[in-house]
Amino acid sequence: MQDVTSLQTSRALDLVAGQKLKAAEQAPQGESRAAAKRFEALLATQLVKEMRRTLDDGFFGSGPGSEVFDGWLDEHLGEALVRGRGLGLTEGIAASLGEKFEAAQAAAAKAAAGEAQP
């Protein structure tokens, strides 16, 4: 039963991470740094989660509800890791998102210009 609950929790976290990443890809250029910081926090949370899985019982044992507390701990530790200087990924991710957003705008403008001409 614990494995099923753990798998469901993991899938829910992955779904939320995927939704946040999709939102980050569609963010305007001014928001790319904030989106990059959120992505870095998600990555740090996943790192903490994988490191914690190496423990035999985890911090909260293996009783009912321990997966919830483990997930909260992972999330809070991941967010704490990126406060301040963080992991050093934010600037590169923000630049990449900005370039991707500009390329999408250029492609949309080119497509609109092509449709406007007979």
C-alpha cells in the first residue's frame, strides 16, 4: 500500500512540475527570471527527494502519512536551497527562456506577415 501511495505522490509532484515548466516556457521575457527561479526550485526539490530515498526509513519513518511529510520536507528543503544564490542555474535558464520566447514571437510575426500577403 505504501508503494502505491508513494507512486501516486510522485506522479502528482511530477504533474505539478510539468505544468509549472510549461507555464515557464510561455512566460513573457520579463517573467523569465522568475520562471527560471521556480524551475530551479523544482529541480532542487527533485534532488532532495532522490537523496532522501537513499535513507532506509526516511525522516518520518514508514507509518501512515509519512509520504506526505516526506514530500513537504522535500519541497521546503528544495526551496530553501535556491533562496539567495541558489544552485547557479537561474541566469542560464532565464536566458534560454528569453531566447525561446523571442524566437516564438519572431515566428508568429513571420507567419502573420505571410498570411497578410496574397
